[in-house]
Amino acid sequence: MEQIVLLLTAAAAGNSERFFDIINSGDIDVHSTDENKRSGLHIASAEGHLDLVQSLLDAQADPSSVDVFNNTCLNEAVRHKRDDVAALIRRHNPLLKYKLPGKELGVAMCSAAADGDVDQLNRLFCNVSTCLIVAYALA
């Protein structure tokens, strides 16, 4: 348990050297998770550590792994507005899409539209299906 805490702390800090030192110790790997099934890739994606995310993907970390809250690393990147990380994950796994349960995605899109938040609308559209650019002004 202590190793996973150290690993995820390194991921949260974006400390690639420390992260891979722990991995190379042999007791833990890039697929290891905490009690909520959150991996280093989940944490690095949420925190926006692009270089670490790239290193983890290169090391075969699974971008489609799901935590107990039904979130993938793409969900984490989108929720935390880490657009560069989300784009990297989509390039690595083009079939992976941002998913929200029930009507939450529709509510998020309606809220963004009501607020005139074109960036958030683009973020949601780009990560749910093929990239659509919202190129009009919202009233």
C-alpha cells in the first residue's frame, strides 16, 4: 500500500524520475492502482502533466482503464480542463471517448451554452465524438 501512495504522489507532482524509480523497484508497475482503482495515468492526466502522461503511454499504461467512479484518464483530463493531455490521450487511443452517466453530459453542454462558454463546449464536443468546432457566437 505504501508503494502505491508514493507512486501516485509522484504522479500528482509530475515527478517522472521518482515515478519510474518506484516502478523500477519491481514491486509495482504502471498498471498499479489505489483502492479506488486510480492509476498513475489517472492522476497525471487530472493534474495535466503532459510529459509524464506521454511516458506512461509509452510504457503501455492503459488509457481505457476505469476507476470505481467509472472515469478513464480522458475523463480526468477533460474534467480538469487539461486539453493538451486530452488530445494526447485521444491520439494514443482514438476510440476512447469522454463519458458521463445518464443526462450529465447534456446538462454540462447546456450549462456551457447558457454561460456562453465556447471553450467548454468545444472541449466537450471534441472529447465525446469527432471534433466539432463551435464557431458561432452564443447569445
